[in-house]
Amino acid sequence: MSIDTTTELQHAVEDAAAHLYVWALKDIPQDLRDALAAAAGRETSVPGQRVLNTILRNIEVADGENNLVCQDTGIAVYTCRVGERFPLHPARIYEALRDGTARATVEHPLRSNAVHTITRENTGPNIGHRLPIVHWEFVADWDGLDVKCVPKGSGSENMSFLKMCVPADGVKGIKQFVLESIVGAGGKPCPPGIVGIGIGGSADYAMYLAKEAIARPIGTRNADPVVAQLEEELYGLLNETGIGPMGLGGDVTVLNCHIEHADTHMTLNPVAVNYQCWAARRASAHIAADGTTEFDREA
Amino acid sequence: MTVATHEVTFPITDPQTILELRAGDEVTVQGHIIGIRDRTQIRIFDQGIEPPMDLRGAFLLHTAPGVRKLGEGRYEKVCIGTTTSARMVRFTEPLGAQYGVRAICGKGGFPDEAIEPMRRLGMVYFAIVGGAAALETTQIEEIEEVAWEELMPECLWKFRVKDFGPLTVGIDAHGNSLYHDVQAQAHEKLKELYARL
């Protein structure tokens, strides 16, 4: 592959990232719109109905005014699936995602949230040391690249919880921790949203998996039937807590519950909770080896 | 639940206006509101710097707006929404006692420590729908003033609003908090759910 072609491909990835970031912020996916409309249909509390109707009105206004659904442009998180024969090295893919994020921030303009974590000084157009954040997966026998942008707001990210349960706590301990976390979070993470849960692996990996879980299309189920059953059970239990839309009380506390899991050590039982607000933004692109880009609303 | 609806113009001059509001009521706001956030309040109270805006009778909004600069001290709105209030609860009492603030609006609510100062000082907490920024932006007519631009976007902002809402009274000036009630009920419910696991 010549230098020119590599540069062109890097530009294609940068263009995709710049488009995905803004697109995700303005136009939320159909599955989420449907879930919110269904929630408004079944909510019976007065403040809860008021909140859900306002959310639906807000989505219409964002469409009509071509504005952001939520002002919190978040931290830009990308998940990448890289084919082993995709002709651009991940080091360059990362550069392209960073440059695309910065360009979108300056050109739109978007609010820049990125600060140095100690000095709190702004570090630039939503980029900085180790920002944006990228989750990587590598795929054998493939030459493509899938990029998903998941802008993550701070209100929901601040409601993240980790517990190193012990094996004797069992699945019951996992369920209790999820329930107490979501009740404790109350209205702060902008419910009703998607509860992402990571179980197993290690402390850091459990939280990583929880973040993967919130990025899935809403209501999709884990391929492992044991885990899928736990998703269904927790989804039901969480909606019995009565926290309701924006924590003002009601029937709909969560839109769904997604779990990703990893095998773990025989003496470990980690569980991580990562909350995604009702404005569960995500947008995807499939980029071919020649740079041809196909945007995907539903992935 | 009986729910009343109110329209209130800020800044208020008559403290009675606040006393008429009850937790759960629906409120639409007119007039002028002040945008404020973490760093703005840290500057006022932790660094002891007087705010260059009159906050008497004011409605404060927990926000860091997305804006476009037009010129010296002049900005137009791009996207204005509301942030989580709980981080800033410790400023409630001094805002009311020292500066006469009468309403604080944000999302997610205040913990119980806000209930007593709000009752004593005649203040109210309004719950807005977090994330509903596209709608909120259309209800903000103009950015009239900005102070402390070096804290961008956590400056002190003065917005003129029209039909701002619908807001829900989350904590009233009579010692009632929807957040307290919802948490108390949820903790009772958790006992029942745990027994079923």
C-alpha cells in the first residue's frame, strides 16, 4: 500500500469520525425512540409522564431544529472492530479518530468538555491525553473496519459502580449490587436509560464490559442464554424500584438492562455497572479497505 | 396526587410566590434566569469573590451552555441544557442566606441536606428534564449578559426565557422533597425484592 493510499484511508476514517460524533449527538437511533415512546405509553405517575412527554417533544425539536438532543457532548468513546487485513494500522486509526473528534468540535462548534484531570484546565476540542477513548477488537480473515461512536455524558458516567463480590455472594450478590446501585443513583443519571453490566474478568475488564453493554442496540440479548435470562430478570426487578423518570417516581426506571460477561478467576466475582442516560447516543460506520464508508443508523 | 400548575416570573419580589408551590406541582417560568455551575460557585464561596450580578429573588439554572462567540462579551446560544445538581448542594444555604436566591433548577435533585435550608429560607428546587436541551434551547430567547468569561463554559450567564419548562417542583419551601419520598419508598421496596432473590 502506497503512502498516498494510506493517507487517503486515514482521511476517510477521520471524516467518518467527525460525521459520527455530530450525527450521534443529533439523531438518536430508532430503537431508542421506540423504547421511549413505549415507556411514555406505560408510565402512570404524573411527574413521570411529564418527563417522558418532554423527552419525546425534545427529540422532535432536535430533529426540527437540527440541534443536539442533549448539550452534554460527553467524552467521545469509539468502539472499533479492525479486520486483520484492513490496510491502516490502529495507531493511525487512533490518530484519525482523534483528529475527527477535534474537527467536529471546532467546526460545529460543540461544547468542549475535555480537561486535565488534576489542573482542570481545558485540553482542547474534546481531545487530550488518552482522549478520545477507543475500545478495540481485532477480527481475523477480514479487511474492513467498523467504527461506533458513543458520546458518553458525565451525568450518567458519574453513576458508575464496581464491586468485587466474592464467589460466595453468588448471582444473588450481583443482583443486589445492581439494584442498590440504580436506586442510589436516583435521578442523577437521567433515567430511564440503559443499565450496562459487566460481570467477570477482572476489576478493570468488568467496567470495560459494562461500557460495551450500554453501546448495544436496545433490548438485544446476550448470546449466552444464562446471561440473557439474568438480563431479563434484572430489567424486571429494576422497574419495580419506583425510581421513575428523572428520579421523580414512577413505573419506568430503566429502558433495558444489557450484560456482557467474561470468564474469571475461581476466587473472583466482579460486577460493574455503567449507566447510559435516556439520550443513549450511538452512531456507526462500516469502512471498507478502499475507504468506501457506509453509515449505519441501527448498529 | 393533586397537581397544580403555575406560571412564575423571575426574579421574584414577593416571597409568597415561592410558598404557593408544592412538591409535584408543574411550573412554567418567564423572565430572566441565571446560569451557574460548579466552578462559578467555587469562585463565589470558596475563593470569596463577589458575583458581578444581582441574585436577589433569582432563579438559578445549573448549566454550562454550548455557545457561539459573536464579539466582545456577546454570545449566541447553540445548545443549552442542564447538569446534575447534587454536586452543588452545599452552596444552597449561602446562595439563599447571603444572596437572596429563591429558586434553583437542575436535574437529578438535591439530597436531603437541602430540605431544611430551603424551608427556612423560602427556596424551591425545580426539576428539569435532564438532556432535553434541544427544547430548553428554544425556550431561552437570548443570552443577555455573561460574567467571568475566563471560566468558559462555567461562567455566570443571564438568559431571557419564555415559557421555560415544564418544570416539576422537586423540593418545596415547606419541607417536602419528592426525592426523599421516592428514595424512602424504593428502599422499602428493595427489602421486598432482596427477599425474592
